[in-house]
Amino acid sequence: METLKQHLNNLLGNALHSVTDLPQCNANVITSSKREFGDYQANGVMAIAKQLNTNPKELAKDVQKHLENHEDRLVERLEVAGPGFINIFLRNSELLGRANTHLNDLDTLIPKIESSQTIVIDYSSPNLAKEMHVGHLRGTIIGDSLARILERLGHRVVRQNHVGDWGTQFGMLIAYMKELPKKDNAPPDQLIDLENFYKVAKNRFDSDPVFADSARSSVVSLQRKDPEYMAIWEQFIEESMHHCEAVYEKLNVTLKRKDLDAESSYNEDLPVIVEHLTTKKLLKESEGALCVFLPEFVGKNNEPLPVIIQKTDGSYLYATTDLAAIKLRSHELKADRSIYVVDVRQSLHFQQVFAVAKVSGLASSTISLEHISYGTIMDKDGKPFRTRSGDTVKLADLLNESVRRALALVTEKNPKLNASDMQHIAQKVGIAAVKYADLSKNRTSNYIFDWSSMLSFEGNTAPYLMYAYARIKSMLRKQEVVNGAFRITSVSKPEERELLLKNLQLAEVLHTVAVDCYPNHLCNYLYELAGCFMRFYENCPILKAETQERESRLALCMLTAESLQQGLDLLGIETLEQM
């Protein structure tokens, strides 16, 4: 089933083609900002009129006349407004039909697309030398939300967790681990706190020349795949992944061990990348390093910026590994899109790597390489979010603190709940609050982390949306309404129709997110949907209405609850039946 917007774009696009003879006409249909402007508005006439050097208002009238002679089941009427806009008013009967189709089969609320793609999403990707910190939050949950949305629309999504599990830092960690007492193949007690373990090893490396030599020697042994060193490395990786997976479980993130795309898995491919770039005559030596210089990348003084592929000592860099990953994703996984959810500070890196991949043929000519960047989480003073001592905030600690604060709120609002229910609600609300506060922001912007606003039951927050959902479900339970029991038979009030139409727009919002990868579009939609429901609830009696109208409005409530639940689930947020 086409979304409303897809149907209208096709309808008006074809009408524009018929009256202009242009081969391709974009009607540019958008949701109307005000009720008096119709349900949708077509703005594409202006651009086409300019292209034809004709009057846009007259062209809009021609389109209106054409469609009046070719009646459409969805469109009730069209109005030409302003210099050439077309306001579109939809038939209630068609909206009711679509809504009842969804009520009969809730899976149709988000229909599958006709042409699916293979889409690789590289996200989270922590360095395994430390525990995950607050800086990993955005990439992890933005990437996971995009993966859920694209998968729900019918794409084949390949999740890739490109963890940093290789490099010189592992030499110092292994050297330190070798000094600790052995515990019958169990990890040493010190490894329980990964962050502290790393700090101690780093301090030793910086202050003790003998230890530093041992660390460098450990790197060499690791690169040679010495069994003893590989065993310690694997133990360290396992313990690190255990910490990561505990955070993923807390966050309700879909990444699993099978999604690992570790840096070390490309070790044997790196010489092949160098050979390929050499064959393509792209490598040049610069100060002993092998680099690619592309004309579009220059510095402040117009000096060429290198993409370093291999350092003087023969070691490789992130760019080399990323090129190997692109080769795999493009030529073996046959990806149509490869999406990298990585913070904005890596923008130049990815621009250069993508350009090298394309010019060298490591990426196919058809694959779309996309850096989905995001900003930084700031404290109330506008500085990067840290502890009072200036250390990075462990992500697990942040989530635990959110649950603790949510528990205090739940206890205050509903002290009669038993302890188990309080803890369950606090767990869901606390995690949801952190996730939604992030996902509801424009991903490219920095934002200020604020406990009071994210845990508020008012405004565009997770607690507000979760409460709206729980409120609807409570009413449906009391009325013993089950799926498919009632149909929506009429929409007699403006607030009722507004809510009906908003429910039918979920899929088109998801199509937008699938293209531009901004999950805040979905958050804004859910907030607007909840607002529509509140206006409907205040202005349209439900339980006191006559039988047919009461059942119709209860069915609309059920559809709204389903839209909220499916939308929040795509953000990785679990709903509660009662709060």
C-alpha cells in the first residue's frame, strides 16, 4: 500500500506531466502546516512554471482542472492558493478505509517497500581498550534506530560493530596483564574495572621505560600471532565485549556478537589494499610514508592533504582498515548503501576515505557511502559532558543514574506500587529518557544533557509519550477492547479527524528517516501524535458517547496506541502497559 504522500506525489506528478509534457515532474507534496491549507500541499508547480517560463498560478489551475476531470478515490477537492500552491483535501471515506485495514492487520501500519536494498550500518564501534563511555551513546542508539527503521521497511540490513581490538595500546595492556597473578585461566580481579586497568597500564607505560619496552615487545609478539600473547589478547577482548554487551542489553540495542566486524579481522587484507593502490598508481611516498593525494583535498595554504595508508615503520592506519572494510561491504556483501554512524569530528577522514575508495575501485560505482555524523553531548556549561573530576563518564554509570532518578520519580508519583513494579517501571523509563532525549535532537547538533527535562512527564520526552501510551492502554483494558473488535466508522469532530490522519502518516515519516537518517523526525511525529490524542481526548467524549460513536472512538484509540508502540519500538524504546 502506498503512503498518502506517495499516492499524492504520483497523482499530481502525472497530472503535471499531462499538462506540460515534461518527462519528469516533481509535485513536491508536503504535509500542510495549517488545517485551512488542506491535508497536504503541492509546492512543485512553482519550480516547473519557472522552468517553462509560465505563470505558476495558471499552471496550478490547469493541474486542478485536469484532476477534476480524472477523479481520484483519495482526493476530495483541490484549491489553488497564493502564487501557485495546490492545497489538497482528502476524502474521509478513504482515510477510514485505510485506518480499518491497519486495525485488521497491524503489520500494514508500516508497509514494506517495493524495492529493497542491502544496507550496511556501521555503528557503536567502541575501542575495546576501555569501557564504553558517554561519547559512545549517540552513535550506538542513532545507528540502532536507523537499523530498526530500515529493516522494518523491508531492507536487508547488515549491522557491523567495527570494534577497535588491535593496535599499540594492546601491547601495554598485555604487558601489564602478564605481570598480574594468574587465576586458573580466569581474568585477574583488576580487569573487572577496565577503565582503571587501562589507566594503570598507561601510567606505567608513560613513566617506566622498562615497562614501555615490554609493551612494545608485546605488540611485536601479538603481530606475529605468538600463541601465549594471542591467548591473553583473546581473554582481554572477551572481557571487554562482556562490558559492551551489558551496556547494549541495558540500552535495548540489537547489536549481537555475530555483528562484530573487528579491526583485527582485516589484518591480512591490509597488504592487499597497499598492493591494489600501488597497481592503480595512487600511492606516493611522503616523508617515508605511503600516501594517496587527491586534488580536492588541500590545507589552509593550499598544500595537499595526504591520506596516509602505511606509516614509515610499516604499520597501517584507520584509513587502510576502512578501505578494506569498504572493499568487503561493496564487493562481497554487495551493499547498495554503506552507512557510517560516527561523530562529526571524523568528517574529513570519511570524505577522504570514500574518495580514495571510489577512485581506486575498492568501492563499486553503484554503492552509496554515507557518513551519518552527530554532535557532542555537553554539560550545562556548554562543555563536553564529564565527571566532576574531569574524567569521561562511563555509559553504564550514566544509565544506572538515570534509572535511580526515575525510581525516585515513580516512588513519588505512585507510592502504593509494590517495589518490584516500581523497579520495573523505573528501569524502562530511565533508559527510555536518556535515549529519547538524544534521538529527539537534530543529530548534527551538540546538545546539553539535562536530567530534569529528559525525565519530565511534560513536553517532548520519553516519559510523556510512554504515559500517553499507558493511558490509552488502561482505557482499552477497562473497556475490554481487543484487537479488531471495533471499526472506525466516522470522524465527526476536527480533533477526531486530525488524529485519524496523523495515524496514517507514520510510514511516510519513516520513509523520510530512511533517506536522510535523522531519527528526530520520528520523535517529532510521535510527540505530535500524542498531542493530537490529548486534544481528541479533551474534545471528543469516548466512554459517554453513544454506542456506535463510542466503539469508533475506542478503535481510533487502539490505532493510536499501536502507532505509538511501533514508533517507540523503532527508536529502541520499550513501552509500559501501566505507569
